[in-house]
Amino acid sequence: MKYLKITNYILILWLSIGLLACNSIVGREKNSSEKSRTSDSTSLNSIQSTESKTITTFECVRGQAEPIIKKEYFPNTTFTLQADSITAIETVQFDNGDKLTIKNWGCEYYVLTFNFETTQFQKDTTDLKFWYQSTIQLMTSILAGLDAPIDIKKGLTFLESYYLKDKKNNFKNLKLEEEIDFADNEIRSFVTLDRIKQINKKTFEVSVSFAVGPL
């Protein structure tokens, strides 16, 4: 009888330990899932403000920046790796006098920011219908000369879809810094029209970013 009681006690003890272990695993998985969802919803502005600090504190997931411009298409191009050995600035001078600066940056994310200084398009900077169209034209004009690990062409397709969806509202709901997702896998990819700025009477600055991550 005493043996039976001891056996029952051991069985109850093992069941209790098993339940505690299961609860601990479920708790860890829940926390991991919540962290993943939080990370996926990180905005481009948040990435830019925090990753400059992150780069100096630990080894980044992404590798060292490499040129993405094909020089056979745009020979007047320079590539400069920055001091952090991760970020790079690539500059293209076009035959028509326009200039393109590409910032290749990020740590947990891989981000390409295309900054055009152009005289081809001139309009009030608040006319986003015009500037969404112009941005798509500017990016499309350089596609053949790009060798990037991001599907820029697909991103442009989704950027255009976002623009056309607002046609019934006469394009009144268009806005800058709207993150438009275009990935069909677990790693998020998105594009944003960041900024439109008038530099002088004839020259305007158009900035658009493509990002993948967290990696």
C-alpha cells in the first residue's frame, strides 16, 4: 500500500513538471511571435532613426553594400563605401544634366533610397498625382541599368497600383511615406515615395525607397 502511494506521488510530480515545461514553451513562442509581428510593422522612418546606432554595436545581418548600377548603361557613376563598411553612396550623372544618388543602407533591413535631382518634371510639390507618375517614370527609365537584390520592377508595379486605386477619389488620398508592401513571402518588402522638394526654379528632388526585412 505504501509502495502504491509513493508511485502515485511520483506520477503526480512528473505530470506537474510536464505542465510547467509546456506553459514555459508556449509563453516563449507567444513572446517570439509578438516580437516578430512588431518587427514586421517597423516603419522606414523608425529603421532610419535606430539603425545608425545599431550598426556600431553589433554585426549586421546584411552584408557590405555593393554597387547596383551597371556601368555599361551609366558609365558616369561613382561608388563610395562609408566608414561603417555597411552603408554606401552611389552617384550617377546623366547626360541630360540630371543626377541620381543611391543610398544603400540598413542593418536588419536592406534599403535602397533613390534620390533624383531632375529638371524633367516641374510641378507644385503638393500635386502628388503628378509626382507619383513622375517617380514611376524616373525609376522605369533606369531599370535596365540596375542589378539590385530587391525586385524593383515588382515594387514599381505595386506603387502604380496604389496610385491607381485612388483614381475614383481624384487622387486626393495619396500621401508621402506610405509603405506599400509588394512581397509574397515571409520577409517583408515595401516601397515608399519619401519626399518631393523644389531645389530651384527648374530643379526638383524626388526620393523613393525600396526595403526588404527584417532579414
